[in-house]
Amino acid sequence: MRRLETMIDLNYLGLIFATLFFALSVTPSLVPRDWLFQGLISGINAALGYGVGCLLEWLFRVWLRYAPKLGPRLRAAVPPTWVRYAMKSAILLTAAVVAALMLVQSARWQREITALMGMEGTDTAAYLRTGLLSVVVGVGVVAVYRTLRHLVLALARQLNRWIRVPREFAPALGLLLLTVFTVTVVNGVASRAFFAVANSAFSVRNDHTSVNAVQPQLPERSGSPESLAKWETLGFEGRWFVSHGPTASQIGELTGKPAREPIRAYVGLESVAGGPEEHAQLAAAELERTGAFDRKVVVVVTTTGTGWVNSLAAGAIEYMYGGDTAIIATQYSYLPSVLSFLADRGKAATAGKLVFDAVHAHWSARPPEARPKLLVYGESLGSQGSEAAFDGLSDLRAKVDGALWVGPPNSNQMWKQLVSRRDPGSREVEPMYADGLVVRFAAESADLAQPTTEWRPPRIAYLQHASDPIVWWSPDLIFSQPDWLAEPRGADVSSQMRWAPFVTFWQVAADLTNAQGVTDGHGHRYGSLVLDGWVAIAEPPGWNAELSDKIRAQLETAEDIERELK
């Protein structure tokens, strides 16, 4: 039996599956990946494959225990030592060759994806560094696994020695105890410590003010001398938001018509001493102070984690309505969206609901004929918080005059329900709900006009790209193939992308880190498509294509300038 165990070598069986998982991991994903990210994700996938090999080897040994008659036959079939060494050498050589060939092919796939997105492709020679990094990462993961295994066995020996746990059950009990301890530490002490440190670190940035953000003096802006929300309390993103944006003179110059000074109201985490309820009430009070409910449009924006508001989306609605607008946004976290999603995404939902309800209460108190249009907007995690203000589609349509949600995470409940109930024959990446009667999904401007049948107000629009990993990443990818990979691919997704258990999950998870590292119109970069979204759900009187082109050009220029200044 010892010779048989030597042939069924854990290292080499694991290597076979590690090579398979590595090969699958370098196949195309949603967005381009450079060699560094590819190396990290491929190393993790190779380690997972190695684990699968470990599991199969263990199951084989267990099976042999219950098939004693088979052992002598297998021992008789064991080849000579030199043959076994030759087999192991062949496995090593094959693994190296397969990995190299897959990296060369992967570089081609990456160039295909970048071409679909109008980007410059990667160099094959440089991409081969992925292999070396993958080995380092894979070995590191396996080393951690082996360390944990030794801890389990050591714990099992102590259990057997001190409390007389039977030898057969001691390893299982040791594993259970170590797992409970690890989960308790990670979910408790470690996670709290990590997010406490992260919160402290990002609060430092929140206190910082860009040299290009200057306190506004106009009463229409929060942070001004007349404002209820003081300048120093608005946070980094809030101070930027209220100190920028088109002025009445800039709007009038572009549109050729008289314009009003747009209202930009903002409440930071430190603007009031209380909790979310007090922040919501201050937001509504700030709107009342500025006379927001006498404007044509009021937009309730649920921000992303740090309190960021898409300046292009805000500027678009302001130009469209000649500045006769009011935008209210609040900050609910110091953390970026990814960390905020993991640590306290409930805060986004709470803030979204409380702020909208407070604004809606003031809006509803006015006579129907004196009410401005009430619109809601959210991007990324902000769309999830904005959705949470409503019990469902009927409640949404009863309370607003339009909703625009951009790049919704896959965990958005209303979005998920609408997509899962899409019309038969429509794709998940381009769903059609109730023949587009009340809700539409768009990856580009033309999609908003489809179908040509009636789109009843109040209109709801989701902007989502087929290549946006934030939209499509889900834990379900671990074990099940999503419809968006079973159906024909989106226009900017490689036709060679395939689903594989575990592998696709890690691929798309890695894509999250580079979701905005692409050109506008792809990934999580929606650019001026938000202008088309606003026009689709709340087109102002006298709108025309010439004015749309002017505003689009102005917004894109302003966005480029903001990237340089911020």
C-alpha cells in the first residue's frame, strides 16, 4: 500500500488540478487585466485547484479502506520506480508548457478585450510575468493551508491526550474548534479592528480640503455663510460638490437663455451631532432655506460610500433646466464604496430612505400644482441606498416623477426582481420589463428609445454596461452559471468568456478593482450617458439635439478638468 500511496502523490495530483484552474483563470473576463492583477487571481485559482487535488486524493484513500480486495490488484499494477519518476517529470513539464501557452493566448484575449473598449492592448512578453507571480501567490496560499492543517493535527493530538477524544474523531473536532475560533476572530475582533482602522484612515482624508475647493458665498450652496450645514463639516466630497458646478451665467451663456443659480445642498457626517434622522431633517431644512421647493426640479441623490456625487450627473440636470433645480445629497460613511459595502451598506439604505422621506414630506405638504418635479438618483452603492427608500415599483412610481440609477450592484433588490422577471426572450444584460412600459435598461443612448411603444411616466431608467463587474458580480458565481454568460454576450464582452465554478467568481471579483480603469461607455464608466438618462425620464420643454450636443461637450470638458484638479 505504501508504494500505491507513493504513486498517488498529493503534490502531483494537486499540480494537475492547479494547472487546470490556472488555465481557466487566464481566460477572458469582463474588463482588461494587467499582469499584476492576473497574477494575483491566477495564483489564488491555482491554489484552489491544488485543494481540489488534495480532496480527490483523500477521497481515493478513504475509498480504498472500504475496498480491501482492490488493494492487492493496484499494488500489482504499480509501475517501476523509474516509470513513476518519468510520469512525475512529464506532469511537471506539461504543467509548465500548458501554463506558458495559456499565458500567450491570454495576452491575445486581453488585446481583444481592449480593442472592444478602444484601449491599447498588452504586450505578450510583459504578460508572461503573470506566471511567476501566480507561482508565488499559489505557493503562499498552499503554505497557509498546510500551516492550518498542522495546527488541526496538533490540536487533535492534544484532544486525544487530555480529554480522551477518540483518535478517529479528534481531527474533525480539532478542525471544528479551529474554524469556530477563526470565524469568531475574523468576524469579531479582526473585522472590527480592520474597519475601525480604515474608518480612522479615511476620516483623515475626509477632513482634507482640495486646494481647488473654495467655500461658496452664494446662499444657494451649502457651506456658504447662510447655510445650516457649515463648510468645515461637509467633508472632502461635500466641499468639492458645493464649490463646483455650472453657475447661472455659465448656463445662460451655453443655452442662450436666462438661467437661475442652481441649488446644491449637502449634509456631511459632521454637519449635525445626531444620527441619520437628524441628518435627514437637516437636509430637508437646508432645501427649505434655499427655496428649493419653488424650483422646477428637486433631485434627491444618494451618494456612494465617501459621499461622492457624480458632478457630470449633477451638471447635466442643471444645464437641462436652466439652473432652475435643487440637488440634495448627504454623506453616510467615510469609507469608499467597496469597504462601505462590506462594513455598513445598511447605512446607505438607511440614509437613502430617511433623506427621501424627509424631502418627500416637505414636497407633499405643498399643493400639487405648486410642487416641483421630484427625481431620485443613485450610482453604484448609491443606487442601492436610493432603491431602499421604496417598498417596490408601485411605491416608487407613486412618490416620484422619475428615477435614474446607474451601475447598480447585483445585490440591488428592486433591480434584481425586475431583471429576474424580464420579458421572455430578452437577455439579462439587456432586459425588457413589461415591454418597456414603466422601466427601461440601457447600455447606450439608443437603448432608452427601445421599444418604440409607450413609456409611461413616471419613468424609471437603469444604466448598466454588459462589461460592468459591479453589476454582475455575485457570490452565486461560485456554483452557478449566470444568464449573462449563458446567453449571447454583450457587445463589449469577449465571446471567449466562459463560466467555471470558483474561477469565474474570482475573475469578476478581481475585475471590481479595475471597473473604472476603462474608457467611457464600458465597465463602470458611464460618462455622458447620464445626460441621455435624464433626458429620457425628465425631458424639459423645448429640448433639441443641438442643445444636447452642446451640453454633452461642456460636461465632458468639465469632467476632464475635474480629474486634473481634484
